[in-house]
Amino acid sequence: MTIHTQGEAELARSALAAAAGRHFGRVAEIEGLVRQSGGASRQTWSFDALVGGRRHGLILRRDPPVNGKTDREQSVSIDRATEFRVLQAAHCAGVRAPEPLFELEPEDGLGEAYVMRRVDGTAIARKLLRDPPYAAARGLIAGQLGGIAAAIHATDTRTLPPLKRREAADHIAGLRRSLDLLASAQPVFELALTWLDRRKPRPLDNPLLVHGDYRTGNYLADETGVTAILDWELAHLGDPLEDLGWLCVKSWRFGAVDKPAGGFGSREELWDAYERASGRTVERARAHWWEVFGTVHWGVICLNQAWKHLSGSIKSMEHAAIGRRAVETEVDLLQLLKAEH
Amino acid sequence: MAQDRPTASELLTAIADFLREEAMPVVDRSEPRLGFQMRVAVNALAILEREGRLGPAADAREHRRLVRLLGREGTLAELNRELARQLRSGERDESDAALMAHLEATVADKIAIANPKWK
């Protein structure tokens, strides 16, 4: 295992030296290369490139050829090249996101991969919610997330690569397909999906860029609050309130249950900031619909993660254990449906 | 034939305590990523302990309620499949008080095993 990882790091180092050399137009030395994320697929590596006496703090995002994704995940997540172009468009539009620098070539041998600038901050919810250095930031994050969401949704869709359009009806059909594949009867999720189906919001005439995984854990923050939005692999075109609803799913409050906006503030704080920045009114019923949808969505993802282990596509205790978290969203759904008038 | 003490529940608790109190601090120092995995494992052992203690009675209650709600006999899996079918087709929905009482009770029993601290 260690030998394998060592070999992988060596391969990455020489490929990055060559690619960074091409990008910066002069010899690049690679230092401090470390793998950040745990999984076999969707890897993130951090490193410095020394170019002509200047040090660039960088991040490599790569997909090695192997993967253990379910069919559903393959159909919803975008490839690295598309992610790179979405990030370019969002960054150009002024979204607080890492600056994408260059893509690697197939002959570099790292699979699909690109490099972006490293941004300071932590994504670890537990630290942001409880550690003293972030005390002031905690009061700012909900409002900042509203403003940044508005900036994402204001990205000119003509600057984006081709993305799938995914509306309420597509999402519902996708989750029902997932439940059928899992072949385990899920009365609470079925109840919620029928509730959602009967109240589907009308698709927008002009669908907007939706981040698709806008939640605590997927952005970096420091003492000043949010520094960068990460994890763009579920980007698509659709209803912008999908992002706000997903952010409010109880699982992303990491214990701060009385603060629906990602564990940091009220829904109203989030919506007010969004309305100020976007100039659009947040329809309350539509926002609620997307929060209910997000809650079912996370529940089904939990079951899917467990299924990856159970089907043998990846062997992982962590994935297996997530299956037992699905019931948390059942509790949340019964609360949400009761709160509905 | 009955097994000797410790009971399944006592043995699971002993394993979880050992991992949490003795093994985890060592692993946290040497291999933080494994430390996280070990927390997941300890948590899963606690789920098994609660399931062993509370699961059979919870399943029996769920089965009794489903028989009454659906007005037919069947295994727990069969009855839940039938209920799921009715809910997808919209034959039943949240306006059905007996249905909602059943789901509330079932989810309360499930969360008491999977994560009693969830609220």
C-alpha cells in the first residue's frame, strides 16, 4: 500500500512538473506534494510549484481511471474537463471559487485532471462551528452564502460548457429509479416523493447555473468567513433555489439544528442576503419544496453509498455505515411535512 | 443452548469501549485518517448493541401496525413493499392519520437504534 502510494506520488510529481512547466512557460519545481482526500476516485492533492523564484500554492484534482461509482452517480456528476470550464466561468463571473489554472494532458498519465490555485481556510464543519478562531466568522457565513449563491446563479450561462438541465421532475424520477434499483421498500421516501411530485415548482423559462452540492463541508472558510466554494462536480442547469434548499438540509447543520442555513443562521438571513444580491424574491413555498427535496435526496444518497459496499463495487466500512444514516432524513421529512401548511 | 455471559450486548459494549478508550487515542496520533474510520466503526458497534436489544420488539410492533393498517397478512418485507407501492401511486398520502401515526412510530423506533441523539 505504502509502496503503491509512493509510486503514485512520484508519478504525480513528474507529471505536474511537466504540466506546470508548460503552463508557466519555464521550469517548475514541485514541492510538498500531499494527498488530501481519502477516496480512491476524485482525488485532491496539494502542492507548491516553484517557478523562477516564485512559489505558487496549488491544488490538483484528478480522477484515476478506476472508479466505484453507481450508475446514478455517473449520470449526475460531470467530468473533470467540464468541471474545469464551469469553474472558469464561475470564477470569471466573480464567484468566490478557486482560480482554475490549467488542465493536464492525456500523455501526462494522471487521468482526467486539472490544477487550480490553493485558497486558505478549512472545510471542516466541526471546526467552523465550534473552534474559537471562527467565532466572528460564524455570524457572517449565512449571509455570505446567500450572496455567493446569487453570484453563482448570475453566471452567464453562455460562458458555460454544455451542462445537463435538471428540473424538479427529473430529480424525482432519478430518486425513484434509485429506490427501484436498491429494491428495499422505503415508505417514508415514497410518501415524500409523492408529496413533492404533486407540488412540483414550474421550471424556469431560463434555467440558471446550479452548483448542485452547495452545503457546509463544501466550502472553505477562515476567520473572515467563506473564502471559496468547492466541489463543483454536480453542477447543472436548473432552479437556483435547489442550492438554497440543499444548504438548509438538517444533515448539513452538523448538530447546530436551530440554525438551518448550513448551521450558521436562519433561513431568513440566507434568503435576505440572496434577495439583496440577486434582486430576485425567494418564493417561500419553492424554497421549502427544495429543502424537502434535498432531505429525500440525501437519504437516498445514504442508501446508495451503502449499496456501493453491498454490491461489491467498493469494499468500505464507512460506506456501509452511511446506510444507517438514511433514517435521520426520515425523521427530518416527517417533521418537514408536518410543518407544511 | 444459551451462551455464557457476556451477552451479545455486553460483548459489543466491551469491544466498543476498548476501541474508543484504548485503541483510538493511539491511532489518532499515528494515522488520523484511520482514527476517523475507527470512530465510524465504534459508532456502528453501538448501533448493533442497540439493535440487538431493541430491534426484535421494534420489528414486531412495526409488523402488527402494518397488518392493521393494510388489513392483510404478510412478512414485514412484503407489507412494506405494499405500503411503498400505495404511497408511490398516491393511494395513501399524508392526509391519512393512521398512516402518519404508523410512520412516526416506525421512524421513532429506527432512530432510537441508529442514532438516538438525532433531533
